[in-house]
Amino acid sequence: MQTFLDTLDQYEVKSAIFYHAEKERSSALHNETSAKSILAEATSVAEKSRTSFELHAHELAEAKTSTVDEANTLAIWVEKHGRVLEAIRDNSITGSELLMKLDSKDEALSLISAVLVSGVPLTVVPEPTREHCYELDREVSELITELHDGRSSALQALGEYALILQQVLPVNYITTSPITGWAQALQLSVTSASQDMLDLAKRQAAEVIAKVQGEGSNLVQQRYRDLLNQMESYVACVERIMRECSELMNSVGSDNEAQSKDRILSAFINSVQLSSQKNDEDTVPSSLADNLEVKPPAQEDVKEKASKVLSVLGIAVSQLYSGIRVRVSELSTKAVGITKFRTDEAGLQADAGMSLQLFDQQIEKCALLSGFVKEVHEVMGTKLGEINADYLKHRPGQWAYTFQAILHSSTNMIEQMTEVFLPEIIRSFVSYNSEVMEAFGSISRIRGSVDTALEKLAEVELERTSLTELEQSYFVEVGRITEQQVALEEAAMRGRDHLSWEEAEELASQEEACRAQLEQLQKTWSQKDMRISSVLKVEASVMNSLLSSEKYFSSLVSADQENEFHFRSKALLSILTKPFADLESLDHMLSSRGAFPSHMSGPVSNLREVLAASSSLSDVMWPLSGLLKDHAFFVWKLGLLDSILDLCMHEISSSVEHSCTTNQLYITLKKKLAIHVENQVGQYILKRIAPALILHLDKEICDLLETSQGRRESGQPTTAVGRVALMLEEYCNAHETARAARTAVSLKQRQLNDLTEALRKIILEIVQVEWLHDFSSPHAQKAKIFSQNILGDDKFMSVLLNLSRRNLLDKIQSSMSLITRSIECLQACESTSVSAEGQLERAMGWACAGPNTSGPGGSTAKGSGIPPEFHDHLSKRRKLLGGIQEQASDLVKSCTSVLEFEASRDGLYFVSEDKSSGQSTDKGRAWQQTFVNLLTRLDAAYHSFTCAEQDWKRGQLNMETAGKGLYSATNQLSVVSVKAKSALVDLQDTLVDMYERACEVSVSLSGFKHISQDRTALTAECGSLLEEVLAIAEGLHDVYTLGK
């Protein structure tokens, strides 16, 4: 029974599982049905979106094809006209060269000449045919002349157009046409299929349209007015400076300097020629130089007076030389202080420029005085005959002109560095020529080795100074120490008995210190010879190193040696070093004359300060210049070159980082390079040349005083010397005034050239604005007239000032029309000439056939007897006419391209066939709207295509999702079906088992029934027995009670 109950429970469980599985299967089946419906709907939507996508894709392809076609057409147009503009800019347009060859040679195109060159008389040609040929020849000749005139006019107009392209208009002038902008916009719209590119193309197209419609013209007009005002301002400035320059030139032309010189020279000559009756009076030159009629004095008196005059002149000049020496010394001292304490470039340049100017004035004064003294000697020697040689042994030379040449070479070097070398070095740095860079690196390496040599040379000089001090002080120091030792010994002997042990120890320590000092001094003295030898060896090594460096530097710039660097680097280095050539030769000349000191300038303490403060010895090599001997100029030149290259490299690198143009770089670097070079040259002049000038002035002063002192009387008053010095000072002042005026004129001329150049640039910009924007005004014409008065000698500027875009285009149009009409008339004449050639050929055949002629129709055959020259002439004539027409047509095409391009800048779009068809202006301006419609259509098609593509992709995605849902539902249904089937099988098995258990229970119940029946009978019997037991029990209770 329990087994049956367990089976029944199992049945209930299996039945529940089956019910749940069947429910899941029903749900999965419903889901599959829904998924199939969704898939069908998604498939339908996807098919519709695909159809729409294909339709919009086709529309986009059509719009894109139309846009590509138009973009290619515009690109071809731009390329074609760009080639024509480039050819015109390069002056490579050829036009009818055959016309030039045919000038005054009409017989090459003459029909009658065909008969003449054949050697046949013209009488064989019938009169009507002959007259017809003459008429054709005259007509062709007139047409050729007309074509020649048209060709000349066209080429002249194209030449002016080429001038505008070359000098005025920008290189990318082709981009100023709106067609170029439209070509770029359309090409941009089809280059990459994206909304951003289409938006960019639309913006560019909008900018092109706005530009054609004149947007932004107010700013251009304002700029145009500003340029006109600037031109008027420049014209006024030029006129003012021209007036000032003329006034200065007139002032320079005055004779103040010459009068002053003649006055003092006449005073000297007349003073010598005056009577010497008053020997005790002053006989020096003064304002007494009147033109007196006196009896010539004796020869001895003349010599005496001449010697006194020259003596006074020498003393006066020596005084002036002394003043010059003081001022030059002050300039040199000031230069040293400036380089120590001034660090700003502008201040250094101002100081250097002012110092050079003052030094130049002193040099000019020296040259003036030296020349005057020499002239006085020459004039006296010529007028007065032989003079005692004792008074003329000091003959002034041309020493001052050497210093003048040095200053001139220095100024020239600055100009060459900025005008010649700088453009070359910019080109080399920009192109980064490896050979040039290597050459510049070699210069830096030479500079490093020279700095090392200078450092060793400074150490040598310090060691030499130390040895000199040792030689001068050794014996003095030895004596001092010995005396100190003797004094200490005597003190020790005297105080042996009464000195304390501390005092005795102190004396002993002092004696020991003296002995140590003496030993050290003797040791140093014993090493003196070895140190001297070492100094000499190091000095020789330094000089050899400098010599090797100089030779290696020379090999870098030498054009004869090509083993290390190629021609480009050598050429650039040669340009770099060429400005130093004249200055170097003059420096060597002064050095050979002993004009420079051969020892170190300044005390050793200054050298120690230089070594402690300087980072580069080449920058402060002037204290060592006396030790460098002939290498001093090379060291200075090398340091200057290296600093110039460093400056250029730094500025060019900075300009590359800031994207500066080459012109901006040149302007900036030119100013900085001029400041740097002028400062370095100023240091050279004031620290090397000025001391040499001081030495020479000392020598001149000494010679003058020595010559004059021997002849000067002891009681001679000094007023004469003062008057001579005053007259010489007046002469120098007059010369300096005239020289300053000439310098001012030169500066004014330079300023005038700068303003004129600026005026040219302004005019070029004005012409460019007028051409690009088609501006013109009476105010501009008036300003141009004033400018033309100033620039009248400049033919190029005159052409530009008188140039008008409209007039030039009209000239090209009229020339082209003339050429076209001439070509058409030539073609008509050529067709008429064919019949005339046939008539001539028949006449020639009849005349040359003779008795062998078979008939009149045989005249066209070559065997008819016609000379070959006849046919050759006609063939050449046809080829010549064809070549003329072809070249003229090419010229017309060039003119047409120019007119088409310029018309496009005015908003018209013409091609050759449109020109020939006479398209109207209104229709010609409608082309932009066509391109706008193209872009609009392309944009709309792309937008629709994008939306359709997104819808199609969305439908595809939905269909894929629906397919995946159906697949999932089908899989789920399959799984649930398998699960339900399994539950059904389990349920069926449980039912069978339950049936078997039920049968077993039925059998068990039948047995139980029989047992129950037997149990019932037994129970009844037991009941009766129990009742009896009860009864007995009740009796037992009573017995118990009784018994108790």
C-alpha cells in the first residue's frame, strides 16, 4: 500500500512537470509564430528601403557625374589659360615669325612670280589672267600688311600684359578668376563623399559668389585711398628732399675752403718774398700778406726767412697734431670703457658709429694738414729755388691717406657684408647645402683652435712677466732675507741669558721661516733657465699653431684646391672673405712699417682680468695683439667671421620657426648684421688702428719739432705760431664744413633713393589694386602725373603709370579682330587663287609644250614641258600662306585666352566657341547659378542618399534582428518540445507503474478482507471472555476489600 502511495505521489509530480512543459511548448510555438510575422514585416521594409536606396544612389551618381564633368571642364579651362598666362609671363609667346621674314618680300606670295622664276616671259599669259593675278597679288600684299600691323599691335599689347604679369600681379594670378574658385569648389565636392566636404565646397562657392558680387570692396577701396595718400606723401617728401639736396649742393659749391687755403698759402709765400729790411721784427705768416711791390731780397735772406716760416709752420702743425692725438687717445680709451660696461646692441652701435665718425674727422684733419705742409714745401721749392736741405729733410709723406684708406675699406666691408654676402648665405642656409655647412663648421673648428692658442699665449706672457719680475727682484730678496737672518741671529745671541723659552722659540721659528724662504727662492732661481726654455718652446708652438690655422683657412677659400670642398662652398667663403682683402693688405702694410706695438698693451693685471672675465679670447684679443705680430688681423677676422655665421644661423633658425618669408628674413638680418659688423669694425679701428695713429702722430710731432727747434730763435715770440695754428684751424674747419655738406648731400641722395624706391613699391601696389579690382579715379590720375614727373627717367614706371586694364584689353580685342579679319580674307583669296593657278598652269603648258603637245587638256601633266620651278613656287606659296595663317591663328588663340580669362574675372564665363557665337552678357553671367544648382542638387542627392542608406541599413538590421529572433524562437520551441516529450514519456511510465501497484493493492486487500473477517469472530469471542473477566474482577474487589 505504501508503494502504491509513493507511485501515486510520483505520478502527481510527473503530471505537474508535463503540464508545465506543455505550457512552455505552447508559449514557444506562439513566439515562433510572432517571430515569423516580424521577419516577414522586416523583410518587406528592408526591400522597400533597398529600392529607395538604389534610386537615391542612382540620383547621387548622376549628380556626381554632372559635377565631375563640370569640374573637369573648369579644370581644363584653368589649366589651359594658366599655361597661356605662364607663356606670356615667360615671354615665350611666338607670333607670326613668317610675317617678319616676308617683310618687303612680296614676291614669295606672288602668283605672277611663279611665271617669272620659271624663265618664261609674261606675254605667254593671257591679259585677263595676268590682270586677275596682279589683282590677287595686290590684295594678298595688302592683307599681309594688315596682318602684320595686327600682329605688331597684338604682340605689343601682350608685351605690356606680360610686364604686368611679371612686375605687378601676383604669381598665383590665375586664382583671382572665379572660375578657378569654382573649379576648386566642384573638385572639392566630388573628391570625398562626406557632408563636411560638401559644406566646405558650399562655403567656398559662397565666397566666390560674394567676391564676384563685390563683397568686401569697401575695405579694398579704403586700402586704395590709403595707398594714394601714401603716394602723395612720398611725392611731397621726394620733392622736398630734392629741394634740400639742391640747396646743399649749391652750398657745397661755394669756395670757402679754397679761399681759406689760398689765403694761408699766399700768406706763407708772400711772407718769404717780403723785404727783410726789418730783421728784428716778426717774419712769420700773418694777415700782412699784402700784394706789395717790393724789391726782391737777397738769396740768403730768402733762405733765412723760408727756414723761419717752415719752422713756425712745423711748430703750429705739431700743436694741431697734439690736439688730434689727445682726441684719438680719448676715443680709444672710451672704446675700451664702452665694451666693458655697455651690453645693449643699440647703444653699442650708436657709440661705435659716433666714434668712427669722430675718428674719421681726425684722420681727415691729419690728411689735410699733411697735404698742406707738403704743398707748402713744394710751392716754396718751386717758387724760391733751391733751399737748404737741413730745413727740408722732413718731407711729409702720404701716411694719413693710408689711414683714410683703412676707414674706407672698413665702411666698404660693412656694405659688402650686408649687400653681397648676406643674400648668398641666406640661400645656402635655406637650401641647407651640406658642403657649405661643413665649410662653416670648419671655420668654427679653426676658431676653437685659435682660442686655445690665444689662451696658451696669454699663459706664456704671464709666465714671462713672472720670470722678469724674478730676475729683477731675486738679488734684492736674497739680500733682504739674509739681513733678516743676521738680525735674528744677533738678537738670539744678545738675549741668550735673559730671553724666556717662548721668546727663544719664536726667534727660532722666524729663523726657520727665513731659511725656508731663501731655499724656495733659490730653488725658483735654479729653475729659471728651464722655465725660459719652456716659455720659448710654448711660444714657438703657439705661433706654429696660428700659422697652421691661417694656412688651413686659406685652403678653404682657395679656388685652386678642390680636395676637401667643392666649388659652391669655396665660392661662398670667397664672398665672405673678399671684403677683408683690402683692409688686410693695409693692416699688413702698417705692420711691416712697425706701426703697431710689439708688446702687450696695458699691464699684466689687465690681462688677468681679461682671462677671468672673457668667455672667448678672440673677442678680447686686443691686449694680446702686440704678441700676435702678423697674426693679429687673422685672429680678428676669424672671430668676426665666426660670429657673423653664428648670428646668421641663429636668426635663420628663428625665422624658420616663425615662418618668415625670405624678404622679411633679409630685412631683419640685414639690420642686425650691420649693427654687429659695425660694432666689431669700430672696435678694430679704435683698439688697433687708433694706437697706430697715435704712434705715428708722436713720430710726426717729434720730427716736426726736431726740425723746427734747430732754427728757432731764442727770443722769437709765440704769437706767430698761434696765428698760423689759427689759420690752419680755420682752413680745417672750412674743409670739414664742406665735407659735412657733401656728406649731407650723399645722405640726402641716399634718402632720396630710398624714398624713390618706396614710391615705386607704392605705385606697383596701386597698379595692382587698380588692375585686380578695376579701380580708377581722377585723384589717382593726378597723383600719377606728379609721380611721373619724379620717375620720368624710369620707362618701366612710366608704362605702368599710363596703363589701363580696360584700354589694354580693348587693344588686344581690336588687334585680334584685325588679325581674324585678315585671316578670313586670306582664306577667301586662297580659294580664288586656286582657279588663277589653274589658268596660269594652262597658259604655261600651252607656251612650254611646243609641237609635241597632244592637245589643250595635256597642259596639267608634268611631262608637258612646264619648268619645275613653276610648281615649286606655287607649292611654297601655299605652304607659306598656310604657315602665316597658322601662326596668326595661334596668336589669336593666345589673345582669346587672355580675353576669356580677364572676362572671367569680371564674372563672365566664355570659351572659344561661346565667343564665336556671340553669347550675350546676361547669359554669360548665368553660369554661376548653374554651378550653384549643381552643388545644391549634389547636396540634396547626397542628403537623400545618406538618409536612404541609413533607412536601408536600419531595415537590414531589423531584418537581421527578426531573423535572429525567429531562429531563437525556433530553437526554444525545439528545446521545449523535447522537454515536453520527455515529460510525457515519464508520465506514461509512471501510469504503468501505478497500474501495477494498484493490482498488487487489490490482491492485498482481498487477503486483508478474509483476515478481517476472521479477526471479527475472534474479537466477538474475546469480548465475551472479557465480560467474564470483568465480572470476576468485580468480585475480586469485594474479596480485596473484605480481605483488607
